[in-house]
Amino acid sequence: MKKVVNAGLFTLVVALLLSVLPLSTQAQCTMCKTQVEASRQEKDGYDTTGLNKGILYLMTIPYVLIGTVGFFWYRHSQQQKKKAAHA
């Protein structure tokens, strides 16, 4: 039981670290980068300071949702195994 908890805790820490690392990068798709460069050259271009953070935010949400579903699915399957072992 302790191994399972330690493995789960290790997985959680690694997942959190991997989700924080992309925040330091400045990722943009080609289309977004082209649009930003074009708007910087114009005098009346829109403010693009939050574009990278928005892209990273939109990228992170699906991974968090899938991870949450996977966690609860794993926990449910472990509970079912315990019930079957005690029966």
C-alpha cells in the first residue's frame, strides 16, 4: 500500500513540475507569431502581451482534465480490486 501511495505522489509531483516548466517558455504557433509580428509593425496594432500565456493556458486545460479523469478511474479500479480481494 505504501508503494502505491509513494508512486502516486511521485507521479503527481512529476506532473506538476512538467506542467510548470512550459510556463517559462514562450510558445507560439506559426499563425499567432505571424499575426503578432504584423501587428507590431502597425501603429494601431492591438496589445499582444498576454498571447503566450493564453496559448499555454488553453494547452494546459485538456491535460489537467484527462489527468483528473485518469486519477479517479485508477482510484476506482484499485477500490474494486480491494473489494474483490476481501470477498
